[in-house]
Amino acid sequence: MTRKRRRLAILLLCGLGLGSATALTLAAFRDNLVFFLSPSDLAAKPPPADRAFRLGGLVEAGSVERATGADGRPTARFRVTDGAHAISVVYAGILPDLFREGQGVVTLGRLGPDGVFHASEVLARHDETYMPPEVADALKRAGHWDPSQGAAPPAGGWNTLSPRPGG
């Protein structure tokens, strides 16, 4: 084997190794990516049943039901809304201290075949002025908030909002 052919073979093997490593890395990222969706996004196009994603919006007023499961763990049922659509959520575990009706929330979990979101994690916002960026974007897309018109309306009134004209 000539020196040029040996160099070419080494370069091809290095390229094959680098390509394989890149393919494996991208496959691992695809499996671990978690997308954010609003209730309106779910109504338009639900994700595959086995896909974990984040659901964000506001806890609908009057929708929180707390109970104790058969295993003794606390469970909660509530609805998450973006003003246009709402989806039922079930969570087994202790809810964050800042969790309450009318407040922003981001949940991590999967959509069940019954259309109920089964959350494995619930995150509540940390003060009265903070709103997760994803929730703010969902409210803007649903036409419930136009930042050029001023600050977001109070969280307690979001369940009763109707889209702004032209929004």
C-alpha cells in the first residue's frame, strides 16, 4: 500500500468515526429534548402519545381538586389554560408552595390517551411579576396580551379574558 492510499484510508476511518459519533450524539439529544406547548398548541396538533413535553399556562380558577391517592400520596387535578383552550392535568405529589389558581404554571409530563395530561413535575412561578417566557409567548399568540399595550393583565383575570380585537 502506498503512502497516499494509507493516508486516504486513515482519513476515511477518521471521517467515519466522527460521523458515527455525531449521529449518536444527535440521536441522544432527540430523545432528551423536551418541547414546550400551550393548551392551544395541543388543540391544534397533539404530540405523539409517548413524547414527554412541558405544558404551560395558567391554573384555571375553580379547577383545583386535591385528594389522597390509594398509596397515601397527595394527588391534584386542575386545568391549565391559555385563555383560548384548557387541558386537564393530574399530578401525584406535593405541589409547590406558590401553586394556586390564576397563577402561571409549567408542568412536565405526557398526554394520556384520555386527553388528560399526566404530570411528573409541576413548577410554579416565583413571584407576582414573573411569568415564564413560554407562558407569555402563549398568551401573546392567543391574543390575550399585547406587550405594546402595556403590562400583562393581572393573573387572576386571565381565565375570563377574551382575545383582543385584531389579536
